[in-house]
Amino acid sequence: MKTYTYTEKKDTRSGFGAGLTELGRTNPNVVALCADLIGSLKMDKFIEENPERFFQIGIAEANMMSIAAGLTIGGKIPFTGTFANFSTGRVYDQIRQSIAYSNKNVKICASHAGLTLGEDGATHQILEDIGLMKMLPGMTVINTCDYNQTKAATIAIAEHEGPVYLRFGRPAVPVFTPEDQKFEIGKAITLTEGTDVTIVATGHLVWEALEASKALHQKGISAEVINIHTIKPLDEQAILNSVAKTGCVVTAEEHNILGGLGESVARTLALHKPTPQEFVATNDTFGESGTPAQLMEKYGLNSTSIVEKAKTVIQRKQ
């Protein structure tokens, strides 16, 4: 089986910062807005090189979304930056009414998503943001897995016409995707091929899925791992092609079991190919304070849980 290794760990938010900096050098229409979190969103270099194309809105996230919507009318491509909780739940009305409804070309860039925000706790963590955003008509939803993929996605969404929600995180995670990758919105990536079970993962759980596939291989189980960086539009054909071989699927995400990737996959299977499915996700709960490692362990968002769910779903198809 194909195996993946890494030589360093980097936070995905730094990939966003690197991508935004490159866009500042190559696309004069790109502008950036921030809600008083420049350092956390790694926007410093873009600001240093393009001070006239940056707007510090302060702790006024709803105002930031409305300003971003207005900037698109003049042909600008605004990238907003704040924590995922404040990029979605706090400003949902402005996103729905001012951005999504009129298909404004705003790129909503959200850091510190999921449980791995860590010690700041449940008030700052968000586990329902994918569900909120994928329900908005016309909204593209992207959840990247490492530094390189986040940088590539940031650059790619500037060329996409229409609103985008780009979700990334705070902790340093393994860098295992190619540095020179071409990011294709809506196109899944098959990382390993297998015949016994399909593992469909997104975000930080992609690396955990790869670790799970290695553990399953040692048990004589062949797992196919698919990296779903774009949750909407979902690459349904890639999923259907895979389950046609394996006959069962595990979905893995740092998100609520309600409204996330797992539900999108379940809908696809229900419509086209009913297939046994198990879910690795938080189970209708808020998070809490703790280190990222502690929280991922407590809520079962790791390779161990993926292995157990894989064994369960394989039994269900027999």
C-alpha cells in the first residue's frame, strides 16, 4: 500500500497567510479585511506589502461582512479573516442576506475551526460551521488538511467567481501533500487505494485517516482513503466509485455529526447507492477547554476511532 510521511508540522492558518501574501503580489484586485486578529490569521506579510489593500475593521465582524460585500461591487476580491466561530455563527444574517443571496464574490476565511482551537473552550470553538455554510445556496465550502493544501486553496479561490467558505485551523499538523500541488475545487483526491473499506476524511482528520489505513493494513484490512477538501460541491462520483469497490464507508471530520461531511456523503449514498456507513465526528455536543490532543482523544477524532469504525462497518456489510 502507498504510505505517507512528513518531515515537519505547520499550522494550516500559516498556509492561508502564505497564500494571501502570494495573491497580494499577483492579483491587484485582492483585498483583505480582518476583525482584530491579524496575528492569529497570519495576515501580517500581506499588510506589510499591501497596506492600502487592507482594512482593519476591529471587533465588528458583521460590519466586516457587509463591507466585504460592498467591495465586490467595484470589482475587488475581498478575503475576510477571523475565527471560524465569528466568521459564521456570529454573522450568519449578514452572510445570508448580503453575500450569499446576491452571490457576492467574497472569500470568508476562517481560522481556529473545530475542537483544536483548544484551551479557549466551547465559546470560541465551533463544530457546526460546515453545516451552516453548506446550506447557503451558491456557497462553496472548503476544509483543507495541511499547510500546502491550504496555501494552494487560498490561491485557487481567488479565481473562483462566487462566495467561498475556507476553513482551516490553529494547531501544527503534519505537512504531507505536495508543495507544488494544483488545487481543484470540487475534486476529491484518492490518497491510498483499497478494497475492504473506504475512508472519506476532511481537514485535520485526513492525516488520522492515513494513520488508520496503516493500522488496518497490519490487520489485513485494505482501506481506500479519500481526501475531501471540498465539501460543497461534493465529488460524489469519487465516493460512488470507491464504495462500488469496497462496499462500505467511514467518514471522518472535526465537526458535529449533524450537518457535516458525513451527512453529505450519506445523502449521496442514499440517492445513488445505499451503503453501510459509520461516522467519526462529535456527537451532537459542544466542545470544552483542553489541549487539542486531549480534546481529539476525548471526542474520538483520531486514527484509533477510525480503525474501530472501519471494523464495525465491515461487519455490517457481511
